[in-house]
Amino acid sequence: MTERNEGVVGRQPGRRAQGELEAAVLTALRSASRPVTAAYVQERLGQGLAYTTVVTILTRLQAKGAVARQRAGRAFEWTAVADEAGLAALRMRRLLDAEADRETVLARFVTALLPDDEKLLRGLLAQQPEDAQG
């Protein structure tokens, strides 16, 4: 008899969903009152994460524009510049930037929204100054 993985298809038991660890790192950074080291983040996250894993996540978040770092002696100190919603927005923007036909992608995105989400999006767009709309 074989065991079945009752979790998410394609995910190993005990593994985090994509973006879950990034969100946890952002939460740890945002809860700090000052820039902090990767060791600080590792300690706050617990869960037996390797230091190198934390540094990798911080570096990926920096590449996405979600965190900033500054030299502090031989190490870096990290600061969140985006929250979880900002990180999701950065992901959406990166996906859009990868597409050749932006107009079609945006049109399909809007038509796939639930009515309340579409109404919310239209309201947010209406609030933007004319020069910001592009």
C-alpha cells in the first residue's frame, strides 16, 4: 500500500506554498523597528530554516524591489520596502512585463475578475490623476 499526499498537488509534505516564505520574511522585517540582519530574520522565523535559505529569500526579495539592504560591517541589514500586498503587486507586474501583448492580457484579466473586484478596480483607476494613468 502506498501513501497518498493529501496536500497540494506537486508539493512535498511539509513544504511551504510559493510565496509563503517570502511573506513570512517580509512580516519579520516589517515587525522590526530598524534594519535587521539575516540572522535576526532567521531567529524570528524559527522553523529550522538554514541561514543560507533566509539570505536567498532576502536576495530574491531585493531583486523584486520588496526589500532594501545596507552594509553594516561585514554583513547586510535589511529593511522591507513593500508589504505582502506590494509583493503580490510586484509579482503581477513582472508577469505582465513578460508578455508581448499587454493589451490582451490586461483585457482578459479584467474580464476574468469577479464583478465586485472589477468595480473595485474601476474605482481605483478613476481615483488616479490623469497624468498617472498614462
